[in-house]
Amino acid sequence: MPSPQTLVANLLSFPVACTDWTLLSADLRFLYLDPVLADHLADQAALLIGKSLLDFVHPEEQSSAKQDLRNVLDSRTMHGSVTRYASSP
């Protein structure tokens, strides 16, 4: 099973202009990956389903990322802040 870092590295390897999207649960777990993203991730796509988005955020920034995402959901807009991903399990 690839590490979260490998999954993130694969996600970050896509062009900035990509339009891949996911569906997250209220507790920020991956429920669905669009077919294009799933195709890019190949066998690793299934590994994201059920995982928390916060598993891929740097531990020191998980609290602020969670609050940012809550603010986005509350405001019903598509903005937020940049956070680092976790570099070790």
C-alpha cells in the first residue's frame, strides 16, 4: 500500500490547470473521485476512498486546514488557504 506521501506526490504531479475533483463526507473523508482523477491515480485511487483529507495535511496545520474547510463549506464559496501535506506517516 503506498504511503500518503506517495498519493500526494501523485496528486501534485498533475498540471495546475487540472479539473479533477472529489466528493468528501461531512467529516472530510473521500467518498468519490471523478473518473479522470481515478484514472490518473490508477490502483492508488481506491486507497483514498474512506481516508480523511486531513491525513494528507501537515500535522501542524491540520487544525487550521479543518477550520478553513469548514469556513469554505459555511460560505458556500471555493476559496481557502494553502497548507502543507504530511511528509512522514
